[in-house]
Amino acid sequence: MTDNAELGIQPGSPKDFGVPEPELTTEQIEPSRLLANEVRDRLQGAGLSNDQINDWADAFFATHDEGGGAEFLAWIQARQAST
């Protein structure tokens, strides 16, 4: 498992990094929460709050139909690195 310090993820919400707030469909809400719960401990260890984690998962599912924890974490890293 990757150490939290090595995640390369900074605390903050998606909008802090220029990621727009999404409007999720009803079908996207449950998978978004399941994904957030899958990596919640790791992201909390990186300093993100529960609300920030949920917001990142919502933003991820607004543009992805599916994905696992590794893809989600890599997506966050990429969004944060692009700012």
C-alpha cells in the first residue's frame, strides 16, 4: 500500500483545483459514494475531509462511467497537477 505522504494529493475540494462542480444523475450517486468509501481512509490520511472526498468522487463520476480506487486516485493527482 502506498504511504499517504506518497499519494501526492493535496487537501482541498475539486473547485480549488479548477474542476467544475458536477450534477450527478441518480444512477451515479451510489457508485460515487462506494468509490469514495473505498479510498476514504487513504484520502483522509492525505488531509482531505469527508465532504472533499465526496466532492472528488462526484466530479470523477461526472466524467467516468466506472473506475476503481487506483484510477480515482490517479485522476485526482492528475487534476491537481494540472493547476
